Amino acid sequence: METETKVREDGLQLNEHRGFQDWFWKLERVAWVMFGIVTVAAAMGFAGAGGWFSSATAAIGGAEVEYPLIARWERPTEMVVTFPPSYKGPVVMSLGSGFLSSFSIEDVQPRPSEVVADDHREEFHFKATSSGERKVVFTIKPKHVGKAEYAADIAGSEQTLWTWIWP
């Protein structure tokens, strides 16, 4: 039994499924909004490649530590420690075992004069340099995906930091 195709108001004779088409158009609009949200989130740093939300700053022991809030697995990133001019003499910074199990340290600039490691932390000793602001740059690479919590200690002041690592 053959059904007769309806004639539309504009004269076209089509067998259309209007309900399905309306549903599909709504689905397309939702997809557009979702793609827009993902694009804006990535541009703001939620993908871990720069942007406003990809890094954070913590004040530890009078120094300023800029560390990654969001990083990518096996992609090198930087943690920058800035010591104010008031820091005279050598500086000791230590990173806890949580850091060492979550990240590999690829490079440290300037080179520490001494590195002391035990089961719970790794201490970096830096000699005094010329007066003025001093920066230490750790180039680090995440070892696994997920949330990494770790302790950072400068001049006896310890703070727990965290980084989310994307695949």
C-alpha cells in the first residue's frame, strides 16, 4: 500500500519527517554551544598550554613560586621561583616526594650548587649571587595523568601545591 506524499504550501511535493528534522536542528545547536565552550576553555588555559588558568602563583617563605595548575602528560613545562632582593646569602628549596613521583626534573637554571635527596624530599641549594631579584627555573615533565599533590618548602615554610595533568 503506497501512501500519497503531501504537497507543501510552497508547492513542493516532499515526504519529510518534520519532527525528526526539528529534533536534529536542536541537537546541532546544542553541539555548537558545546564546541564554543570547549574552544573558550582551551583559550583560557584549561587545556594546559598557556592562558589565564594554566598556572598559579604561591608565596612560600617570602619567595614567589609560579607553578603549573594544568599541565600535559610528558610535555615539558616550567616552575619558576622568584626570590626578592631581600634574600641575602644561599637559598635552600625542597620538593616533596609527591613532586618527585609526579614529575621528572629535566633541567634547573641556574644550576644548584648542591642537591641532597632522601626518601621524602629533594633539596636544592643555590649560592648567593649578585644583589637584586633572583629566579630559578625548573623545567619539569609530568610522569602520569591525574591530580598531582606535592609539597614545596622554601626557608622552612612549606606549602602544598597541586597540578592537574591532562593526557
